[in-house]
Amino acid sequence: MKQEIEILFRLNQSIKEAEGLLMNLRAEQKGSKHTIDEYFYNTKTNQFAPNTKGELTECLRIRTTKDAVYYTYKDDVFLADGSWSHSNEYETKISDAETMRQALARQYYEPLVTIDSHKTKYQLNDFEFTLEEVKELGTFLEIEHMADSSEDVSEIKDGIRSLAKNTGFAIDSELTIGKPELLLRQRGSW
């Protein structure tokens, strides 16, 4: 099974400046897209709601882009020390987001938060770089590596940290929560 090993950083420079760094490294641009991610939780069971620390350890999402709509379930995997390792993601393309929203509503699922973003992806060797402008949150850099389940997650994450540090990006330390949690905390809504 393939797993996405990724680290998210808040970007303290413009997207244009970060793109310049990637172009200097000869990273291949993979395209840009506008994405709307709608996260849901169950009002009867609280499944997919943040835990007592305000963290989402599993989520249910409808992702809408210009070309497609996807229905996704994600659950987090944690290391022995309790830190986040990676997420298992199960995603399928669907033809009608509104029908899926209605089906979820009839099963007591309500919207939790919506992430509205513009993403540009680049590929450099085995790493995918995503530069992202997120409405209400600002700019982010995500570096991801697709790994086999037999690969050492800690080793891959160390490689991602080193890569981020050595490429000249103006970044804060890595974020240990995702954009949905950041937006919920910023709004004070959970």
C-alpha cells in the first residue's frame, strides 16, 4: 500500500518568490487548480468532529475542483511518541456533489468547515511541492513523498525537513495540524 508522507509549513514569502526557488531547482510544474474541500461531521455520534484537543484524527470530505468531484475518507496514523506520522486516504470520484451532500445530511452529517484554496504543484525527483493560497489562512508549502508501507516514515520526514530547509524557502516550523483545524481554531469555532 502506498502512503502519502507529507509536511505542511506556513510560507512567509509570496507564492511568486517560492515559485522562483522551485524554478531555479528545475522542478517541473504539474499545474494549478482551485479546490473547495468541504469537511463533515456526524451530529449524532460526533464522528469526524475535532477531539478534545481540537484535532481531527479522521475526516470525511467532498473535494470539488474545476474538473472533478471526490468523496474522501482519511484517518491519521500516529508514531509511538504520539506524533502524527501520516494519513491513510481513501478517495473515489463521484459525479454529483449535491446528491452526496443530501445523502450525508440524511445520515446526520453536517458541514464542519470548508477550505477554499488555490494550489500549484511542482515535482522535484521523488518529492511533490504544493504552493497553496488558502482563503482566511494565508500561504502554505506542503512537501510530500509517496512511500511504500515498508519505508521508514521518520527517515522520510527528516528528508523532507532537510529539503525544505536547504532550498531557501521562508517557512515557519512544520505544522502538526491540518488546514481544517487551523481554520476552526482561528475562527474559535471548536
